[in-house]
Amino acid sequence: MDEAFSCSMPPRPAPALALPAALFVAWMLDKVGIGLIAQLTLHEFGHGVAAWLGGRWALPIPIAGLTFLGSERSLIVSAGFAAALAALAWRAAERRRWALAGASAAGLALMAAGFLQEEKAITMWVIFGGVAGEMILSALLFSAFNWEVSRRLRWDFWRYPIAVAAACAWLQSFSLWTGAPLGLAGWSMRPQDDAIAHDPRAYVHWLANTPGGNDQDFYRLAHDHGWSEQEIADAYRRVGAGSLLVVALAVALPLLAPKRPAA
């Protein structure tokens, strides 16, 4: 039968309120700081994805909170990652999964644009990709809740914990960079740190002037690449706004979809 030749299938229909519930559970976990684990994980993968798109090798190690990075483009990495994106785009287009095909094509376009950039510019975007990944990757993972994937991934089960983990990371980073008053613990459990955790400009000012602090990204963007504190805060605020759109669509579409008649 046709199903026997298919390597993917839509997950069983989930309650329309599954994603709003995942956001609520994530908010409760973030209230006690557990969301920091998911945020740290996607931060490192944000560096990694930016490096791969720039044609560099990268090895994210979330538990250690660091990513090993290549300092120059690698032909093997560039060719391998471009081939993977092209194959994914082709496969998605064949199955009329236009969102996935478009995302893969966008990745290829970013790689092509990266080849026109100097190595220093690639390094800058790899640094920027850490915090950006906290919001972009988490929003994409959250929206993947209803994607069609391989049966072997057992998506009917794993999509629930992944949606909660992605929501944890997204809520933490989004609330920090937009200043949204969500009452979360912030990036530190110390009251004096939490006082600036949801003031993006104050947060950047502190870290951009603290070499060897708990995050080198802002210091390097400011001192190695000439970004002002306001430019850093504004750039991540824009990333947050874009990620909000992805999350809002993921939540709204199941609620607005017409109910299927009972068989």
C-alpha cells in the first residue's frame, strides 16, 4: 500500500490547546530557573548553525556551555552542509512541504551570501548567532510540533517534551531581549543580577564591558566588531519580534483550523 512506501506521516491530531499548555508549563519551569538549561543548549547550537552556514566546522557542547569552532571556511563542511540543505529542499518540495522547502532554500541563500563575506564578518555572525539561536531555533522547534516527520523518530511522543523545552528557552530569551514583564528568574538567581535581566540595554552594557564575564559574545561584538550597545540590544529585539511571529502562528493555526468531521 501507499503507506508502506512513505517514510513520513503526520502525527496524530493533538488538542488545539497543546501548544498554549506547553507555554504555560514552560513559564512555570522558567519561574524556578529550569529553563536556563534549554536556553544554554540552544545558545550553543545557535553558534553552531551560524558556523555551518558560514562554511565552518563547529561542535556545540551544551552541557559545558561552549562550542568548538573552526576559524576559517572548510570546503568539506561547506559542500556537506549545502548538499544536506539542497536534498532537504528537494525532498520537501516533492512532498509539497513548502515551509520546510522555503526554510532550506533560505539556508542555501544564506550560505551563498556568506561566501561573499570576509572571514571577520563570518566570525561576527557566528558570535551573534548564540543569543539569536536561543530565539530562532527555539521558535522553530516549538512550531515543529505538528510537522510531518519520519515514523522512526516517534514524534507522537517526543514532540511534547521538545515543545516544552523549546518554549522554556524561548520564553527566557524573548522576555530578556524585549523586556516583556513575564516575571521570570532571568539569567541568574542573584537578585542584583535579576534587576537588569529584563532591561536589554543595561544587560548589554554590563556584559559588553566585562571581559571574561559569563558571556563573551557582547564584549566581542562591541570591542572586536564595533557594535554599539544600542545596536546589539536593537538587533536582538528584532530577532525576538520575528520569533514571536513564528510562535504566535504555531499557537494560532491549530486553533483556527477547521475541525474534521468524525469518521
